[in-house]
Amino acid sequence: MTEKISIADLPEFDASRYLDSEQAIAEYLTAIIAEDDSALLAAALGDIARARGMTEIARAAGMTREALYKALRPNAHPRFDTISKVCKALGVRLHAEPV
């Protein structure tokens, strides 16, 4: 008989470990945007910022490191100007297309 695994025993998944190229980052953001969830987008931008270096991204966005962590934590709902600053600091651009 197979042993049951408790979800609490599983390691926490960290997407930032896999965001090691511009292509991976673009594909990740595209998939996240398709979900139409602002909190998920904020968390994804946080994953990308951690992959690139939170301190460097905060500085480029004109924010403190702590403010960046707070704005991009899971379930955060940052203002659009914050998202825009972070995207610019990350070197990515959000774009619209017809659905």
C-alpha cells in the first residue's frame, strides 16, 4: 500500500528558481496575465524580482526593498503605477491584444 503524503510536508514551490531567461520570464508573465488576477500578477512580478535581485529591482523602480516586498507579496493589490514601475525595472512590457 502506498504511503499518503501530507501537503504540509511538501516543500514550498518557488517559481523564481526557474525564471532564468528572458524567454522563461515572458512565458511566465503571459500565462499569469491570462488568469486575469491582479493579486496573482503582483505575486508573479515578485517572483521575477526575486529571480533578478530584489534590491536591484527596488532601486531601479525607485522604491525601498521593503516597499517592493510589500507591494508584490501574494494577495497584494498594488496600484497600476507600482506595477508599471516594477515592469520597467524588470525590463518587461505588458501589452494588450484582442480576445
